[in-house]
Amino acid sequence: MKAKIFSCERCIGSTELHVGDESMGGLYGDFLPTDAYYKYVQKAVWKFWSAGKPDYDQWEALKLSVQLENGYFLFAAGGFTIHDVKEVLDEAKRIDIAGVDRHVLEDFFLEKEPRPFLEEPWEPVSIEEKLAYEKEVKKEVGVYRSFFGFYSLWPNEHDLVGFELSALGFDQRSHDVLFVTRKEDDSREFAVVHLTWRGSKEVKGYPQVEFYKSFDEFRNTYTS
């Protein structure tokens, strides 16, 4: 499946993704850079690969995101890797993705006819909307740290505390936002959050959130 690669809000390339190590949630594809990649990102990638000890904070600062052509932003627990080494510029560049959700492989890659991602009244988010929603939820819930571009929220009493979050879509009727939610030893994998857009930490009980254990559960049971 075709996909676009972003660094922050910039589109830095595209790819045709294929399933690699299925058991590890692996996807890969040739990386076709845009001018923005050469201007803003390539030197950082070269520096990462040339370092004796990889600087993962530096890599995290690139804030990479990958959006499938159907609008789905991949949540990759193992992160995104761009292979581009300065000393071998004649080799094809490649992107590898690890730890993709099983439902993504089954719904969009392994079936002859991929399942639809979201149906009305839901819509996929743009990269600008994704970053805005993730920024707002961290403000409303509290303190955060980032990991491979996703936000982990703590410490306060909100139900979202400790989860890594990645925005996927929004409901046109209620403006609820669908997030991937991941937390160690917690089976809740998706959440619909009603943001208040206060721009700061909310009072107890807000923003309102409804959790789902799977994407199918969200599809089958969500009501606005």
C-alpha cells in the first residue's frame, strides 16, 4: 500500500509498503524523498547512522509519521527507520517500520480486498490535525514525554495517564477524536476523546474518554 512519510508537518517522502516480518508487525518499502527531505532531514539521518552510538533522542526529534493512502497513521511500537547512508548514496533509500498493529496488517495488507478505514461521520486526520490533537490532549491531561513521536501522559488522575497516544480520526458530528492508546499491561488499544480545547490542564473527569479493546470493538459499538 502507498504511504506518505512526514517529519513534523513536512512531507519528506513516499513509499510503497510491503509486509516484512509479519510476526513482528514489520513493513518496509523503498523511500522516495521529497525536496523537504534533502533540505531539512537528510543530514540528521546521515549523522544518526555515522555515530558510533546512535542518538535516539536525536532520531526522536525528527518526529516521523507514516500515513497510509487510506488515511491511517501507523502506530509503530518499534519505530520508523530511514536507511540513507552518506557513504553509499548510489544505493536505494529504504524505510523500515516495526511493531505495527496486527489489525493494520490484517485489514489493509493481508486481505485481497482491504477493509475500509473509517466511514462517515468519521474522517481521517491530516498531519496538521494529528499533531494539533495530540498537542491538545497532552495539555488537557497533564505532563507528557515523547517516544518515537507519540505522547505518554502522566502523572495525574486522568484515565489516559501512562498511555502512548496517536490520533487517527475525528467525528464530524461531535468532533470526538479517535486515538490509538497503548500502555503496558493494559488491553485498551483505542480511545475516543472529547477534547474541550481549553488549552491547559482540565478539571477532574475531563476530557471525557471512552476506551475500546480493539478497532473492531470501536467500529461496532461507538455511538456519539
